[in-house]
Amino acid sequence: MPTVKILGVPHSYTLTEPALAEPPSSEPVSSDQALVFIHGWLLSRAYWQPLVSQLAAHHRCLTYDLRGFGGSAQGSHADKQGRQAAKGSPPRQLKIPTGYSWTAPHSASAYSLAAYAQDLGELLDRLGLDQVWLLGHSLGGSIALWAAYLLPERVKGVICINAGGGIYIPKEFEKFRSAGQQMVKYRPTWLPAVPLLPRLFSRLMVHQPLDTRWGRQRIDDFIQADKQAAAGALLESTTCEAVHQLPQLIAQLKQPVHFITASKDQVMPPRYVNYLASFHPHFQAGMSVSELADCGHMAMVEQPEAVGEVVRVVLENGSRQ
């Protein structure tokens, strides 16, 4: 698989070109704008495959593994520069765009949302992608919003899937952070050999059980994730400051932003998605958020056809703006 080094860490990615072969379709092929897919915590780019398979015929599609996750976890163990970056010292300096009223931070620790957004900017530079739409799932949605803020000339729009927030509830976040840290600490390599465990993982965070192959994928990604990255991304994205920054950030965005939520999502319920969406300058009730019925936190795998239809409509409307 192809890789690009960012902060000394090889980042695994897949970039597809639109298929121009027959049969013809009324849907235009977009070669000037790429769709970039950003996965969530303890996941990888693999979960985008069902959605990419629907969109790749008419769009360039880039899927990649975040630093320390999936195929991008290998270099974070072996590369000295990668280990230094993982310690978060010194903080990464952010190039803040002019013309915004919000006073954003000018530096970011290694596993903050802003740092991951900056990683994406470097990846786009290396691959020569100038105009992109970002599709982010869960944590990846927050990273996409930060990238839209830091790269306003490059990011043409954002679609957040099972992503929202902006409300900090101390006790709930403390429980979530504590549970997450324990998960990261206890990841024995023999887990894949446990009978029926793939079936259990295929039921996590979803409304209807997924095929067991997704359970096996979940186990592989869970074990493979770099310890520092997994803990760092969790802790950095769930501080009171980071949570409260999201509404301030989205209020500054000039690009179109659409949210896809799910009625049965227990991780990021629709009320939190609608709350964050409401801060966008062009928010329209009933228009800026699409809710999928009978779907949980993994919408792009649970209902890829429904997600794909929403994405196509959003892209078509965005091309007219």
C-alpha cells in the first residue's frame, strides 16, 4: 500500500481516480475536486470502502489512516521522529487564516484535532490535491471541521457523519475518558483468537449487527492502534476546552457543512449533532442535518446506500454555490 511520511510517520492511503468507462450516467464526473474520508477513533480507512464504492465512479476518493491508527500505526512505533512527535514536544505551530473573528489557538499538541487537521494539509500537499470535500466520521468529523478552518482555500465543504458535540458534561466525559484509557491499556495480541469475539465487536455502537468481517476488522484496528496515539487523541479531543472550541470554530466557517446523524446513535445522539450544526452561519433547520432511521454510530457501514444518497445530494447542491 502507498505511504507518505508526515512527522516521520508513514501514512497509509488509497487514492482512486474516477472511472470514465461506460455505462453513461447523468451524474457528472468530478475530476477537479476530490473526496477525502477521515475515520474515527480506534478505526481505520477500511470502513469507508462501502461508501467509496458508490462514489468512486464519479469522484476522486482519498482514504487514509490517521497518524497512529490502521496502517499508519506501524511507523509510529519504529521511527524516532515519530516518537518525538508523539510526546507532543514542542507543540506544532498552526497557520491561522486571516479574516476570522474567533481567536483560535496558535499551537497544537501532537494528538489534538488541529494537529491532525494539519497532518491532512500536509498529505494533500504531497498528493497534489488542491480542492477537496471532507467526509469525517465521529472524531474524524471534528478533524474535518478543523481542517476546513485551517485550509479555507482548499476545503470546499464538509460532511460530518455521526459527529457533533459542543456540550461538555463533566461527569459523562470523565467516565468516557477513563473507560477509553482502560481500553487502550488492555489490548492483548491474542484477542483475535477468542471465539465469538468478532461477533461481539460487530455489535458495538451499531443498531443492527454488522457482518462478522467488520467485527474482525474492529479487533484488528483496536489492537494495531499506537498506544500514545490512541490515548492522546482521546484525551486531547475530550477536554473542556476542545469541546467548547467546536461551536466557536464552526461559527467561523464559510464553506457549506452538512451533518448526517442516526436515530439510534448512542455515542453521538442526534440532539448533540443538531446542537453543533446550529452554530454554522448558514444553518437551516431541517436542511443542514440528515437523520437516518434505525441506524447507530457506524452509518457508513450500517447504511452505506442511504449515506451515499445524502452525500450525492450535498455535493450537487454544493457545486451550485
